[in-house]
Amino acid sequence: MALPIASSMMTILRTASMARVDSFRMRAGQIFCACDSDGLPIDIGRLPQSASLERMALAFGASVLAQVLTLAVLPLASASIAPTSSALPLPYLALLAGAAMASYPASILMDMFGRKSAFALGASLGLAGGILTAWALLDRQFSGFVIGALWLGMAQGFALFYRHAGAIAARAGGYVFGAGALGALLGPFIIEAVNATTGPMAAAYVLGLVGLINCLTLGLAIGLPSRQIEIESDETSVQRPALPVFLTSTGIAALAWFAMTGIMARAPLMMAGCGIGASMTASAMAVHLATMYVPGFVIGRWVAKSGGVKVGLAGLGLVALGGGVLLFQTSPIGFSLAMMVAGFGWGTATIGAMAMLHRDARPSPLWLALHDGSLFVAALLGALTLGRLG
């Protein structure tokens, strides 16, 4: 009788020793977490994380592609079905509002249930939003179009946490952020191909494609690898960033987002006023969005050498330069070049700010939510103010 009992006890101990815990939820003094382990390893040096980073990079790239396609066609699609001119900016504002609304839930859900659950929920919202906006555009249902844009914005609010996850996993936020550039670079080619094959219904097909891309992101999120790690307590793994660091990093990024959304809300209307066609306008927007993520490839050493503050301030300067030059453009090339400069500045400022935020320790979910929520609120204000300037 003793032998079966001993065998059972050994099985229990062996199972406990291999318990899978979500280290994203680890807190000082926390002994055990019973959820499935889809979190990031506590000891990055001892445990492999390349597969997780690759999936996060692919998922972020796909989500950026969805964002590029959405933002490239949303203003012109809104103009085609808006009942009044005053209702024209509502879908774009709903997109930004949805992203702002999702910031806190995304951070808390990631902390409570792990990356799989949080990212999968965001991708599901994107799938539903893409389908709804495509149907609403075809059926000319403006209210449904606004609701779909809200859901697409919520999906983007969740997806932006991939860059924080990359920064936490291996201080490789630039790697994940740079992967977004690859997804964004595909945007202009996809838009041109859809325009060539579907003609006047191109915007609806592009939005339907956005839903399918979010379905791909859903599969990547669900497939994030689990971890079998030791249960340990690390009082420094999660902590509040120094208040000056938090305020500076959030302020730099918020100013960049404020200016960028104002530019993106206004530029399509300026181009239309100059007689530039919908296809060229959408392509210019897509190229602009692609350059927003290019800095992830090229400024890693600059951040390491000069620090996030200098990089972030340089990015703000480029955003201001691109936005100022944009006001005097009348040709597609001029608009595209000005928006490329502003987009590169946005990416530089955002990466610099993120490097500051993650420089000394891993911020808690509340601080990450406050950071991203501030960015989206600034983006909403930028669209409401700068986007209305003539």
C-alpha cells in the first residue's frame, strides 16, 4: 500500500514542479498562480524566447498591416456614406476612441489571463470590426460603419501591447516594432491590387480583408508558446517607473500622437481638395503609415548610445517638420514626402519614449495602461483639433 501512495505523491510533486504559471502575473510575494502559462519567462537568460518573439513580431506585423489598410481607406469610405459633412470624421474618431477605451482592459486582461487571452480577444474584435465595416459600407449603413470602426480601434488598442511585450521579453521592443514596418510596407501593394480588381467597391473589399488579417492575428496569438518555469518571487521585476521618467516618456509620445493623428485626419481631405484621386491618396497614406514603423529597424543603436530622451525629442522635431511642410503641398509626391518625414518622426519619438519607459524596470499593467491610454487620448484630441484646420 505504501508503494502506490509513494508513487502518487511523486506524481503530484513532479506535476507541481512543472506547473505552468503565467509570469506576466508574477508579483512580489506571490507564491502560485494556477493559470495556463502563456506569460514571459522571469529569467530571460536561462530560458529560450525566440519562438515567442517571432510569433509576437508576426502578429504585430499583421496587426499593423490591418491598421494601414484601415486608415488608408477609412476617410474616403466615410466621405462616401456620411449623411452630413459634420458626420464625416465620426468613424475616424470612433477608431481612436476605441483604441483609447481598450488600453486599460488590454493591460489588465494580459496581466490576469496572459497574452493568449488578451491578444486573442483583441484580434476577435478586429475580425468583427472588419466584417461589420465592409457590410455597412456596401449597404450604406453609416451607424454600423461607425460601430465597426470602434471595434477596429479596440483591436488596435490591444495589438499595440505587442511592442510592450517585446520590450519586456528581451528588451527587443525595436525588433517587434520593426516587424510592423514589414507589415506596413505590404499595404500600398495590397491597396493597388484591390483597386485594380474591384474598382469602386475597393474600400469595402479592403475592410473585409482587414477582418481576415485579424483572423490570422488571432491564430498567431492563440499559438503563443507556453512556459514551464520555476515559481519564484522577484521584487524588482514589476515596479512603478520613476515619475519624471514616466511623465517625460508619455509626454513625448503623446505629443507625437497628437500631431500625427491631426496630420492623418487632414491630409486625405487636403489631397482631395487638390484634385488627387482616391487611389493615389490611399497609396500615399499607406506609404506614410509604412514609414511610421521603419525606425524600429534603424535606431536601436542610437537609442542605446544617446538614450530615449534625445531620440524622442528628435522624433518630435521630424513630426513638426513634416507637418509644417505638408501645409504647402499640392502634388502627390509632395504630400507623400512630407507625410513620410512626419511618419518617420512619429516612429522615432514613440520608440524613444518606449525605451525610456522600459529602461530600468518592467512597468506594471496599470502604468502601461496609463501610458497607452494617454497616447490615444492625445491622438483623439489631435484629430479633433488639427484635423479640422483649413
